[in-house]
Amino acid sequence: MKVKIRNSKAKKAKKTGYRTRQKTAGGRKVNKRQRARHGSF
């Protein structure tokens, strides 16, 4: 049986690169916001 609760260490271990963020709708929103603030990055 798999426990569905992740500890905070596992949450922090999530990948945070540009490509990783592009893969989800929320991540694309983040990238769009970054681009608006800083130009292309």
C-alpha cells in the first residue's frame, strides 16, 4: 500500500527547470510571467 502524502523534502526535490515548468499549464503561466517581467530569459 502506497501512502499518498509526500513529505516536504520530496516536494522540494521537484524539478524546477524551464522545460519542466513548460510541461504543465501552471508552469507555463509562471514562465509567461517571468518573461513579462524580465524579457526573455
